[in-house]
Amino acid sequence: MPGRAEGCATGADVGLPAKLARPFLHILASLLLTIPALAEDTAPKPFAGDIPILHEEAAAAGIDHSYGGPWEFFVGGGGAAFDCNDDRFPDVFLAGGKGEGAFYANRSRAGGRLSFEKVPQDLDPKDLQNVTGAYPLDIDQDGRQDLVLSRVGGNILLKGLPECRFEKANFPWNFDGGRAWTTAFSAIFEPGATYPTLAFGNYVDRAAPGSPWGTCADNVLIRPKKAGDGSETKGGAAEAGRPDYSEPFALSPGYCALSMLFTDWNRSGEPSLRITNDRQYYRGGEEQLWRVEPGRAPRPYRKADGWQHLSIWGMGIAEGDVDNDGYPDYALTSMGDTKLQFLDREFEDAPTYRDEAYQRGATAHRPYVHDAGKPSTGWHAGFADFNNDTALDLFIAKGNVEAMPDFAAYDPDNLLMGGFDGNFTEVGEEAGIALPTKGRGALIADFNLDGAADLLVVNRGQKASLFRNLGGKAGFGTRPLGNFVKVKLAQTGANRDAIGAKLAVKIGAKTLNRTIRVGGGHASGISGFVHVGLGTAERAEIRVQWPDGEWSHPYRVFADNFVLIDRGADAARYWYPDADRPEPPEPAVTARSGASAETVADP
Amino acid sequence: MMGKRRVTLVLAALAAIGSPPLSATAGEPAWSEKAIKERIDPASLVGMIAGLQLENLAEEGRDLFEARFTTLDGAGRPNATQAIVPTAPRRPAEFAFQRLAGPDANACSSCHNEPVTGGAGGFVANAFVSEGFESANFDTLDAQFSNERGTNHLFGAGLIELLAREMSADLAGLRRAALRQARDAGEPVRAGLSSKGVDFGRITALPDGSVDLTELSGVDDDLVVRPFTQKGVMTSLRQFTVNAMNQHHGMQADERWGTRWTGMADFDGDAHEAELGTGEISALVAFQATLAPPREETPDDEAWAEAASRGRTIFAGLGCESCHRPALPLKSLAFEDPGPVDMAGTLRRGDVEAPATYDLATLEWAKRLPRNDKGEVMVPLFGDLKRHRIADSRTPELGNETLAQRFVERDVFVTAEALGPRRHGALRPPRRHHDAGRGDPRPRG
């Protein structure tokens, strides 16, 4: 109404007699007083557990690496963390995009500051260019980690040699890397196989008419040929005791995969291949799950099987048993959204999932700082227990594709801490990872073997970030996190690293589940110790379900230890990082991180 | 008259309800049965605490040790079991007081009282050790559900823990040296593990940094000497205190059941948050750590003295001293709290800005402790802090428990310190070796 003062109308204003207006005013006043209280009740509660302090020290640690290049490298940007020099400290390979990928040997001391040293390679530099991502895997089963490089225009298999040296093995292993734009990878050992089955996820077929719209390339599954199966030429790789990947199988249709993962979604012992796809380019596509049954051609799950249509800008897959029910749960990154999927057990043996990201506070759809009202762009996703409280936390790498104006430009990575109520709380800012970077792939690994998960994030067009987990935030600095155990499995014969094995770690009445897997995330893979946060438990019983389905007896281990479990062994062996490793060289002080690194004491 | 009296009573009651007269110190009504009237500020427990200051802290601990906790303090745990890892039952506990699963006492001193506070307990004060079932508490004495144990005394417990800490450090040092040697030589190194003259078997360090533990003897795989409880499964007084306060009283320490590790301020669901802070636990630790150790004395009576002397000779002659070592040497009487080997869930050194150090050397009883020629205190424990298998197929009657506990088999126990309050006067042969099975009214002491 013109000329009338705006604000709350009183009883007199609305024409009520004074007698009636008085109680009305009381009610109104009490309502107004309760509004702030209600607001307080609905405000997110601060995370009650330890918030890990992640200290960025890439430059001080000797990591100086960027991922970049034109349109083809808007996606990808991953790396690999694995031990390539037999000291069990995770070493690193980082994809460079148009530029060269780089190998870094880990020179950190246990519990100390992080330190890496670049390792030159006697490889054709061109082979290290155009790399989008990398996954470590012992392909030829010689006890050394090899490396799968996903590339734009021909994938490469590198055979691991001593002291973090590598040689190209495409020819000896009969592997034709193809010419596709590869952005995803996963691997599994199928029953009876000597070597792993490899799956490559491809993006846009740039040569197809009408590209890029609706021209997604097929994905590829390559089973190793068996010696003596009559399908290979005499004197071939398989007969010579080498992997033979000469028969690729097209997984058609492809819908522009950006991550794939062999996962035993129904605990059948037969992992299926889950693929997350980018709806930006496909037409009529969706998320995919392929049955991969031994000796049979892969078949996609369809609606009739219970697989429900889902169309997202799928970027990354993380697998973890968030609710400790024994079945894997999945986080799928996208643009302006994150899915957190739980198997809907109402449908018997059907891959039907409920999305509980909203209920559990894990949508991570907009930046939590510098929020300009624009949606986030999620890439790598990884579950890990960053504070060792037993609950899985979720890391998501975030970053604008390049300069998409409708999406957040300042888009910090997420650290969603899992709570004991099954919900997640964002602590990225308090943890120290809210940087204005364009995150892509990431490596969650304990680089200094102190029992706390560290983090390396590959950024597009910017230097990679390396965060050392200093421990939980405390009034006086940092304090140690919960207890942990790190487990490395080994078996003889094929599949030495027990890929596909499941760990059931029992503490009190709770069982924490982990699976050894290769794939997922965004163009990034890790191998080595499996990290399990134990909270306040001083002891744990570990049972292993080996890849062939056989369960072990319980292994009794004490917390805060690294344990090696060899199949068939009566007891786990304890392993200790070399306490006498030389002190790494002092970092060159840089404007970016050198000064702050000097002020941080070793935990 | 009656009417007037009734009015007076009503007025008094109303006065009590309306504005209770408060005690001068803590804002509690004068008749309040609240045991913790003032919290102990953990910030005051930093650095060296010695002499009178330490005695005062120990007195605060004694008050808590003797306090009768009630629901006013948060005693009881309707939504938590006795398990050492925070565990909620599937349904609220049926009984607020339960002799087997606990809570089974409202004061530490209800059991630890012979001959004085901090001592052992009579048969009636036996405790029951069992898993924290999440689904049920069994009201049965059947040994398949719990082990019945005598109440241990805590005299000299501070010295015992200090011995264990030094032994753990020795063993870790030997392991590190063996690993270094194996890495340098590129071949396995078999190394003996011995500390303070106690042999813990051997380890084989492998060049890859792993350790073969199959020849280990009497100590856990992580080489941490855990000196407390009959099984030797408790690392420290602090850990023992945190566990026991929950099990026996339903008083939950924040350092394990607080929001940091459970997400809840009132995990046990009794409407009391933060029942025990780190200050209260520290005081309880200080009380126990400063309890004087039992002493060996020569009785005035000649006959007793002669008998004791003869008994000592027989004790040595039978080989009892191979396990019941009369004394072990201790380098330092500085008792740091939190200690060096506790894990998450028990306050650790790193959880505080600076730990407190209780200087036991400044206590009156410490001045009377014997020392060796190196100046080390000879702790008169009649034990070795090592676990032994005390029953086998030839003597099965010595193993009267049916449940293993925390990775320790049912017939394996840590050597009991043979000096104790129920043996005052003269040494008696170790009771354990004379137990006659489950029917024996004297469970493991």
C-alpha cells in the first residue's frame, strides 16, 4: 500500500480491538522469538570428530607439475600412487595432458615432511605426452607394479623395472593402444586367468560425423589370451609366458565414459563393470553396468534387470561401504550434483540403487566458500577415513571445466567427513583444501606412512597440490588421529596382489569392509597398503575373502601397525618403515609454500 | 500441634524446592549426593607436579576413587555396554545394576579396599570379565559367558607402569636394531628380546622390513608390555581407569565416549554429558600411580621371622623367582601422564599441549625404595610383567577360565606380583599355582 510503512503488521494495524490484539501480540512475539531458535536447530552442526589439517606442501616436497592442454584435456588429469622401488612408500606418476607426464620417487621419512624426487625415464618422450590418467597394476605378474597410461590417441602399458624405471610393453604384450580418446580404466582378474582383464573407457569419437555431439566412442574390454587355447599364433606372447592382449572386445554402445570400475555390487564373486558417463555428449545414453561373466561376452544390465535409467554428467566413481552392510556403496560426481547410491535390497539381486546424497548431506552441489550461486563441477571421488574414526569420508576434486560461465569459477575441493550417524559434513575450509584450483584427478595415499591419509590433487592448468595430513585440529595445533591398521595382501600364483579380495576388519561389534580394486576415481589409481581407521580400537580381527571366494581365518592384529597377510599364513607379519632412511634434502623456500612448510612441525 | 508440624514440614520442603541452600564451594545443595562437585581443570595438570602438589592431586583422585557415583553424576549406562570400544546395545539394558555385565559398583573402593583404599577385594568383590554383547546381557555365572576374577590391588601400580614403559621402549629398540641389521646385511636377523633380565623370546627381522614373530614369548605382537589385569592386557593406569569407570559404574570418560569418537555427548543415554573429563581421569591416575608399593619386612616375632626367611629360601630354591622376580630395576621415577604407549581412546601425549609429569621420587615412600649400584630403583614387585601359559594337558586344573581375552589365550596369564595386601606378614607361595579349578572360591588373584 503506497505511503504505508513496511514491516510487521500489529493487531491494531489490522483493525483488531485492543483487547483481542494483546494476546495476539503475545503469540506473535513468542513466535518471533522462536524463529532464531528454529533456525539454530536447522543450521548444520559443526563436525564433532577430528577435522584433519591438510597442509599444502607440493613445492616444498618437490612436486612441480601441471596438467594442461586443449579441449581433449579439459577432462582427465589423473595420476597413480604406487611403490615402484620396493620401499613400500607410495611413489607417484602424474599425467601431464599435452605436456609430459612425470614420475616422482617418494623420499619422505616415516612421519616426516613429504619429499619427492623426479625420476627421469628412458622412454620416448612422446609416449609420456597426451596422457590423461594412469593406474598401477602388476600386469605381467612379476611382482612389480606396471602402469597403464590412458591417452588421447593410443594407450600405453609400461612394464615396471627396478628403481622406478619403466619400459614400454605394448609390443611384447600384444597390446594395440588404439587411437581413441581414453579417459577411464579398470581391471580385474577373472577366474583361472594368469593375467588381468583390462577395460578402457573412451570419450568422444572426434572422427565421427557430427562430433562431438552424440558421437561417443565404444569402450573396450580386453581379456588376456590363454596359452594353448588355439587362438594365437605359435610363439606368441601367451605361449612365451607373457600377457597377450591382442583381442579387444568393443563394449557398445559407449556413452562417453569418464570413469569405470569393476565392482562386486551384489557380492556374487563376479565383479561387474560400472561406467559413469558424461551426458554432455551422449544422446540417449545413461549410466551403465556390464555383466562380465567368465568365458562369456559382456552384457549390459537393462531396465528389466532392475538397472534404472540415470543420466548425469558422470565424472568419477568412488566405491566404499559407507553403512558397513557388506555391500558396496557408490559416490558419483557430476555437475551441480553428487550421487550417493545405496543398493535397494527390496529388489532381490537387482542392481537398483537409492540416492541418499541429499539425506546424508553429500550433494556438494555448490561451493562451500565463495558461493556465487553457481553449481559446482565434480571430478575425482574417493572414500577414505581421513581422521581414522572408522567412518568413511568422501573427497571430491572440484573445478570448472575451463571457463564455463554458468558454473562456479571458484570451486574448491570437498572434504565431506562421515559421521557416526551416516551423514556427511563439509570441512574443506577448516581442513585447508579450499583452494581456487581446478581439481581433476586425485591420489589419496599415506605418503609418509604415518597412518594418516594424505592427498595429492592434479589440477588443470595449475600446479598439483600435495596435502600432508598433520592430524586433527586442536586448540594448540594438531593432535594425533584415531587408531589405524594398514593391510597388504599377497598370494602366490596369479593375481599376486589379490585384486578383488575383500577385507572384513572387526573391531568390537562393528565390521569395516574394504575391497582391493583397480579403477574408478577420475583417471587416477592407487595400489599398496589398504588403510583402515580403527577409532578407539586397540586391536582388530581381519578376515580376508580372497578373490576366488575363499575366506581366511581371522588374523589378530594390533592397531597402529602395517601388516602383511600372505594367503595361507598362520599369522600376519608386521612391517615397519625404514627408520633409518636419510633425511630428505631441505626444500627450496618458495613464495607459495616454503615459508609455511618451515613452520610446521612433524607430527 | 500436628497440624502446625505438618505446616512446618511443608514449608521446609517448599523451601528446599524453591531455593535450595547451596554449599559454599560448588553451588550444590548441602545434601546433594553428587560425587563430582567441581571439575578438575586439565589445564592445571601440565609440567612437573611434585611433592605436596602431587599429593594434593592424588587426594583429589582418592576422593573420586572413593566417591559413590549416583545418577546425579551420570552413573549407569542404559545405552552402552561394558565393551572397551564404545558399543551401544541393540536395546536399552534391562537392569541398571547387573553383577556380571555391570554396572556392578558405584565406587572404585567398593571392591579395591583391602586392607585400605586402593587395595584388593574379598571374594565377594570378584569382577566378571566378558565381551560387551550388543544384543544381550546374560544373568548367569556360566563360565562360557564370562571369566570371574579377583580384585587386584593397586599398590605400587605407578612403579609397575613405569617398568612396563621402559621395557616396551627396550623391546622396540631391539626390534629397530634388528631391522636395521637385516636391511644392511640383506638377510634375516634373529635377535633375542630381553629387557631388565626378562626374556621375551626372539624375533626374526627380515630384509624387507617385516618381522617374524613366531618365537615371541609372553608379550603382545606389537612388543608393548601391558602390565595390568591378570591377563596383562591393559597398557596403563589411564586405560584401565577409563575402561573400569565405564564397566563398573557407567561413568563414561570423554576421552573415549565423547563426541570425538562417538559423535554423541551422552553416548550412554543417561541424560548426562561429559561425565568424566580428562582432569578427573588424571586425578584418578595420580592417586593410583602414587600408591606406595608393598614392602618386604622382617616380622618382629622371631618364629615368624625365621619362617619367613626359610620360606624365602624355599621360594628361591623351587625356582619361583624365575618368574616372580623379587625386584626389577627402574631408571626413572618420572611418571608422565598421558603416557607414551597409549592409543586413541585413552588420552595420548599428542592429545594435549603438554603432558604432566608426576615426580614419584618426591613422595615419602619413594625415598625408602632400594636402589642398585647404578642408582636405579629396585621395584619390589615379585613379578616379571611377562605372560606365561600356566596350564597344559598335564595340569589342566590351573586353567579355570573358558574365555580368551584380547588375543590372550584362556590359560595364559601375566605373572602376578606375589607381594600383596592379602599376603601381608610373610610371603606365601603364589596362589595361582594352587588354584583348584573353577570350583575354587579363590579366582585368579
